[in-house]
Amino acid sequence: MKIAVCIKQVPDSWAEKKMVNGALDRENVDAVLNDLDEYAVEEALRIVEAHGGNEDGAAHSVTVISMGPARATDAVRKALSMGANGAILITDPALASADALLTSKVLAQVINSEGFDLVICGTESTDARMSVVPAMIAARLGWAQLTFAGSVDVEPAQSKVSITRVSEAGVDSMSANFPAVISVIEKINEPRYPSFKGIMAAKKKSIESRDLAAIGISAQSAWSQVIDSQLRPPRAAGVKVSDDGSGGEKLVNFLVERKLI
Amino acid sequence: MSTVFILADFVNGQASKTTTELATAAARIGEVTAVILAPVGQGATLAATLTSGPISSIIVVENADFQSHGVSASADAVSQLIAQKSPTALLVASHAFGKELAGYVAVKTDSGIITDAVDVGSDATATQVIFGGSTTVHSKVSNGTIIITVRPNCITADTSAHAASVESISLTISDSAKKATVSSSQPPLQGGRPELTEANIVVSGGRGTNGDFAAVEAFADSLGAAVGASRAATDAGWYPHSHQVGQTGKTVSPQLYVACGISGAIQHRAGMQTSKAIVVINKDPEAPIFELADFGVIGDLFAVLPVATEGVNARKS
Ligand SMILES: Cc1cc2nc3c(=O)[nH]c(=O)nc-3n(C[C@H](O)[C@H](O)[C@H](O)COP(=O)(O)OP(=O)(O)OC[C@H]3O[C@@H](n4cnc5c(N)ncnc54)[C@H](O)[C@@H]3O)c2cc1C
């Protein structure tokens, strides 16, 4: 079984983010592995571990694929230290302002050229929050789309994968034959912390860097443009009362004042 | 005049309020065609619930594949309809299904996509609120069909009645969109309360409830509100995941959001900070959620909520 996990380096969730020239300023914030992608890495590792593992010479492997600047190596390295076997990092100045359509095109192209059985993604990146890339990859590859998985079951001998999809529409049991694109929700597992051994091993693992020419895609202008962006005025400071028994009544008075009841 | 598609959204077999909001936004751009993707034999029933909003025509596609093959089958149908009718734009509700469908359609029709719009202008400019509510962005799609997912509860719906014509179209779903098979589906339990993303008022409980949501539910019921929960509460199994508000739950924009025993982690804020008014009950005066509060009570939710519930109920009688 060959599993690919798509990961993204994003600004730290707690960092203050700013727009510069119509795009997120990524230079001046701490960058981390998108925490929703950690669940995808973990799930890929659990799948291979349940079927004999991904040690050197084993039948299974987990490859991390990421599109990003050179410094995204740090995020890739983290996934490797969790236990992934190797990584492909697509880096090209022409991808600096790539939107979801171009990102999915690049990822799909790389996935297609490597012959994976399963692709696992997080449900969204914590920066752009679009939640469309897994569906876009499935559409581009024409593969089964098994997204928003709260559990994943793989039968490698049958080349079959089943999930429970957890979404606003309820819980669906879904299955497909390989190859399939999966996205996992954050309830699916508890991602492991890289062990010291894992961190040391990751230093020796190869991160293959490719540019657009190497994967055979030409740069393309974005399908949508930011016209402008403004800082919103901060929320006006509200009223804060200590409950001395009258807090509930004061709360109701506030609702009445605001015509909310 | 140009045509704008909206994908009609249904909750419990009824056209949702979000559908009317989509129609309202779409009518600013062009003449609205509502697309209904229905199980076989249910198209007319669903269409009959779609009574309000500035809708000029309705397209009904009935196909068993929508239920048995998931998002991609629906997305394939919408892509085919776009190829047939060449609408200027497609507006879809911004939930997990809507966003995934929009993404799939964007690839199939080589179109640009903007997600989570809180407003849409007559020139199809989309407004988004990003970076934890700190920044407003206007953007526009420049390629193909303009695809925008619109957040529920952000656009004031024009609920006037319409006299739309109904056209039935049959389609064959592509094989590549049928590779995943749905073997069973279990709809979420609504419990008689309004749908979370559509509700005018949401009352949410967090770890501070310690697993006892009775006071939160009673207050919600006094207000006719939906009940939400933080991830701490859903992870503990105190409330179903479908009620989680936040980054990995639902995004809500109600007139009033009441956070009870919730600290205000950034991932929780991501799902509620576009609420119009925010009320907080928390016993820790330093809880970060107070930064968002229009009205905050420093206190024990088990003491404050019953008094507030009684106060609201007293005003009704
Ligand atoms: C990848 C990822 C995704 C996440 N997605 C989400 C998400 O979608 N939604 C979400 O909510 N979180 C999400 N989180 C979790 C988030 O970081 C917080 O852990 C979570 O929101 C905390 O929930 P809480 O506020 O209920 O609990 P806590 O942070 O423990 O806060 C409980 C609060 O209750 C107060 N309290 C206790 N007892 C009482 C009482 N009797 N009366 C009044 N107040 C009381 C305390 O003072 C405290 O402020 C995510 C985290 C990660 C890493």
C-alpha cells in the first residue's frame, strides 16, 4: 500500500495575521504544520501499522506531499519525525500566490505520477479555511471521494477502504476501491508527538524538492482576485457584571434593551 | 439578463432559510434558477417547499445516485447543468457539503471559487471576514462561472413569494463521480430545536457545564434558540458533534450568541465571531471569551442561567 498525505505549512493559529498586497503575510509569522493535517499523518501511520508497518523493506509506505516555500521543510520534517517514510516538496516562486485550484492541480499531478493507493488530507487548512482541496483533488484525478472521515478502515488485500463520513448532514457509511482521496476530521485520532528517535531518524530521510517544470505544469494566473482588504474596527468593549444573584436578571435586561427578546 | 444558479438546500425535507438567502444574493446579479437535486420520486415534493425568495425558475434533477454516491455525484450533476445552461454564477450554502460540491464543480467547469462569503454584490464581488474577524476582504472570480459559497444567516432574506416555472431534467452521472458508495445514512437528531446555522439565537455550552446541558437547553428553549457546544463538550461526549461550533464544527452568525462555560479558544471563536451580539457567562473573569462579549456575566452558569430563563419566560407570559 502506498499512501500519500498532503500537508501544508500555515501561520500559527494564535499568530496575528495581516494582509499585504492582497495576500496573507506569511513572512512575519511563526509557521507550523497545519494542525488538522497532523490527524491525516497520524491516520496514515495507523493504517500502515495495522497491516505490517512501514519500516524499511515493508510492503507499505507513507509519503508526505506539500506545496510551499523552502521553509515549509520544517512542517514536512515534523511529519517525517512522526514516522512518514519520505516527502516531496513542490517549491516554485510562481506558486507564491497559488489559490486552491492551482494547489489541487499541482498536488493531483504529483499524486498521479507516483501511483498511490490512498491520499489522505486534513479537512481544511487553518489559514485559508476553504475546505475544498480534497474534493478538488478527487475531481481532478477522478478518484473516489471519501471526505470528512471520522473513522477509516482499510482492507489492503481487497484494495478496499471504508469510512464513516461525519458532517452537518449526519453520519454516512461509505466505501470504495483504491485509489481514493480521504479527508479526516479532528475526532478521528490523537496525533502522536514525534519521539526523540523519530526526530533523529527524520533528519536522515529524504525530502525531494520539485519545481513546476519538474512536474510538468506551467504557472497560471489565479482564478479569483482580491480587490481590497480592510481591518475591521475592533468589537466595542461590552458591559461586564459580576453575578451577585442579579446577573441573570441583568442579562435579560440587556436582551430587552437590544430588542433580542 | 444573465442567469444565476443557486443550489437549493433542504433541512428535514424543507427548503431551508439559507436557500432564500442564496436566492436573495443571486437576484442582485441576475435571474435566479434554483437547482434541486432530489432522490427519485421526491423532486416535486421538495420543489413544493421552495415557496419564497426571488426565484424565476426551478430545475429539478431526480437521480438515485445523489444518495448512493455522495458529494461527487451531486457535483457532477451541477457541473453538467452549468455546461448546458451557462449561468454567470453559482451560489451554494457554505457548509461541508456545499463547499466540497463547489470545489468539485470549480475543477470540472474550470471556474474560480470564493468560499464563506458573508455578502455578495450586484457585480458578484464577494465579501469575506477573515483572520479571526479582524479583516474584511472583497474578492472577485475572474475565470469561468463565478462560484461563491455563502455563509448562512448573513444575508437578509427576501421572503416574497415567487411564481417560478419548474423544469425537470434527467442526467446520467459520470462514472468517475460514482466511485464512492454510500451504504447507509443517519441524519442528525434535531430534537425539535432550530437548525444551528439558521437559528437567530444560539446558546452554547462548554466544559463549564461539566456534562450537564439541562440549564443551557432550558435557556435555549426559553429563547427559541438552537443549542451549540464547544469541542471540549463534544469530545467528552456530552453533546453530539453535529452541534460543535468552531473551526472544525459549524460556523454560526446568529443575531445573538450566548457562550456558557466556554473559555474562547481561537478555534471556537472561528465559528462564532461573526455573531451580531455576544453574551458570555463564565466564572473566570480572565477568560478570553469576554473580549468578544457585548454583555458578560462573571458567574456560575448554574446560578445565572436559571434566573435568566425564568426572566425570559416571565416576559413572554
Ligand atoms: C485542530 C483543532 C480544532 C479545534 N476545533 C474546535 C472547534 O471547532 N470548536 C471548539 O469549540 N474548539 C475547538 N478546538 C478546541 C479548542 O482549542 C479548545 O480546547 C476548546 O474550545 C475548549 O472548550 P471550552 O471552552 O468548553 O473548555 P475550556 O477551555 O476548558 O473552558 C471552560 C470554561 O468554562 C468556565 N467554567 C467552568 N465552570 C463554570 C461554571 N460552573 N460556570 C461558568 N463558567 C464555568 C471556565 O472558567 C473556562 O473558561 C480545536 C482544537 C484543535 C487543536
